[in-house]
Amino acid sequence: MPLRHRYINRYRNQTRRLLEAYNFTLAKFMLMLEQKRLLQNLAHELHEQNVILRHQLNNSSEEHSLE
């Protein structure tokens, strides 16, 4: 194989490996963003449930104090 072809093949292989590493890193980053979004949604839902439960608890304790 001529020397020029060997350099071209080496360059192609290095480029492919770099692209694979970049795609893997990008996929990990996208997964982390999705996990962050899901955790934020969960935190929001938990906060809403907490507010509702506190409201119900306050109402029930007020009803008991009226009795």
C-alpha cells in the first residue's frame, strides 16, 4: 500500500474514533439533560402534593379545634 494511502486510512480511522467519542459524549449529555428534566418535573409534582397535603392537614386540624 502506498504511503499516501496509509496516511489517509490512519486519518480516517482517527476521525472515526473522534466522531464516535463525540457522539458518545453527546449522547451522555443528552441523557443527563433528560434526567434533569425528569427530576425537575418530579420535584414540582412533589411540591404540589406537599402543598395540597398541608392544606388538607390545616383544614382537618381547624375542624377538630372547632369541635
